[in-house]
Amino acid sequence: MAISSDIPSAAANAGHPAHSALLRSVVIGLIGFLTLVDLFATQAILPSLVRAYGVSPAAMGFAVNASTIGMAVACLCVALVSRHLNRRLGIWVSLALLAIPTSLLAIAPDLATFAALRIAQGVFMAAAFTLTMAYLAEHCSAQDTASALAAYITGVVASNLIGRLVAGSVADVFGLAANFYFFAVLNLAGAALVFINLDRMSKMAMAGPAARSPLASWGEHLRNPLLRASFGIGFLILFAFIGTFTYVNFVLARAPLSVSQMSLGFVYFVFLPSMVTTPLAGRTALRVGTRPTIWIALLVAGAGLPLLLLPSLAAVLAGMVVAGVGTFFAQAAATGFVGRAATTDRAAASGLYLASYYLGGLAGAAVLGQIFDRYGWEACVAGIGISLVLAAWLAGRLRMPQRP
């Protein structure tokens, strides 16, 4: 990667390009992990939260996923002012501030307060996420951007696995409050990692393009049919992912599967295969094209849905594995495509994509939650399948020629 002066200094002295590239990828992945570890970890303790607050699964599912509201808003706001923000400073300060609402979740007195704190978490997570995306686009060569983003998304995949595993275990042994305090410590660790490793002299965008209004850039991006399709795909991918991995927790916890709270955390080893496959998304998209890559990924995700309906733990776990592999692969391919399809102001394009992506998560939690409460898991899975079909239809519009 072309970020030799950025992360970390030891890599520049490693003397072996492969070692340097590996170390940079590890650091990028760790930053991705610590940025979004709070986003999905709480889903592993949803049944316990439902009991603690005495609410329905749909209400608690919406509150837990309310973080996506803050993330969508923050992505747009950061995109508006990103030209004036020092990337490194913005990333580590956002992660440090993230520890405040995370720790306050331990003492949230009611569901409304819980949801508000999750929104605040989303604001800080998205600010760090969006600035990191811009940082990678600016500090990587065009050839390496897809690989860098794939490494970052791999860290996000790891946060799904390890975050849920840790949340389920800590909450089961030490209680719900201890769980949130532990994740606040992880937020501070992420801030420290960025502070130590990212380039201290990270430059802001160049003055020439900055003279243009960010709103004008948004207008240009929204008129671009390739980007519009990408934004829609991002919306539908997280819609499907949230619907699957939020409400499957209740299926796992109730009869006939009856998985315990601690075991529910271990269930999320289903994300381990995604940690292996997701880094391949960038290279696959560059080699065979984004459109077929997303089609294959969505087909894989859809193949897992029938397994989620079987009254067998092994079948449900297999379905979760396949759905996770497919959705993460599709997300990584779509994210990399946005960076290549945007001809100007990539930060604004990334902000619009991420806003659409996280709004899709909120819509998935709300719409599929109501379907789950009213009509059951089978209807919820059918809704997930429809969203994947729509995403595949939009992927058919991604016809941009491959760049060298």
C-alpha cells in the first residue's frame, strides 16, 4: 500500500515490503474492529435486555439498532465538513468520545434513554468510520484502495464475531452493566491505536477542489446512476443483515433451540469464515468486475436463508455462516466500488453511501422487527430474501468499465 509514512513507523523499517504491507493491513483491520465493535455486540445480549427493560423484541431491537440513526446523520455531517477536518485528530477524538455514551448505557434507566445513548454512539462511530474511509482513499494508491478498504471491512467482520462473543460472555458472568464498561475501555483502546499509529501530519483535502460546495458534490453524486445504485445496494445489504442477525437471536434463545446467554455469544463464531473471505472481495471485484462479484455474494447470502427456518441448531448456524459470508462480501465490493465510481470528492460520496447503508440498517430493524412480532420468523426471513433480490437487481446497473 502507498501509505508507508502513515502506519506504523516500524513498518517503514521492516525492510521487507510484504512485512510492511501485512503490518499496515493488521493496523487498518484493528482500527475497523475497534471503531464498530459496539455496533453489533449488543445484539448478542438482546434477550437479556428484553427481560431487563420488560419490552417486546421489536422495541428492543429498534432501540439497539437506533445507533444507525446517529451513524446516518453523522456520515452526512462529516462529509459536509470533512475538507476542514484533520483525519487523524477527528478519528481518535471520535473514538475517545464514544466511550462516554458506551459507559452510560450501563445505567440507562429506561428504553428511551437507552435508544438515545445508542444514537450518540452511532454519531461517534460514524464520524470515525467516515474519516477513516477518507484517510484510506487519500493515503492509498488507486490500486491499493480496494485492498485497504477490504482490510478495514475485515476488521468490522471481526468486530461482529469477537464483539458478540465478548458481550455474551461478559454479560453472563458479570452482568449487563459490566459489559458496557468493558466496551468503553475498548473505545479508548481504539483512540490510542489511532493516536499512536496514524500519520501525525495527515493532510486535509487540497485547496482547489475544496472551493466547491459539498452540497454541489452531493448533487453530482446523486445524479450519477452508478453511485445511486451503489447507495441502494448498501441500504439493502444492511437491511438484510440487521434483519437476520438481530431477530435470529430470539429464535436461538427460545424453544426448540434454547441456546443459553453465554452460548449465544459463542454462536457468533459463525462470522469466522467471513474474516477469511471478506479480504478477497476487493481483488475479486477488480478481477471479475463489481457486478458479478455482488451477484455471487448475494446468491450465497440468499442460499443461507432456508437453513434459518429449520428446527435444528446446526442448520441455523450453517445458514448464519452463509448469510454472513455473502452480505459482508457484497458490502466490501460495494464499498470499494463507490471509491472508484466517484470522480470527485470521494469523502462526500463515502458519506452518502454510509448514510444510505446505515439507514438501511435502521429500516431493517424497524420493518423486519414488526414483521417478526406480528407474523413470525418465517415472514421475517421472506422479507430478508426480498431485500437481497432487490439488491441484485440494482447490481445489474453497475456497468462501469474496469480501470487499470
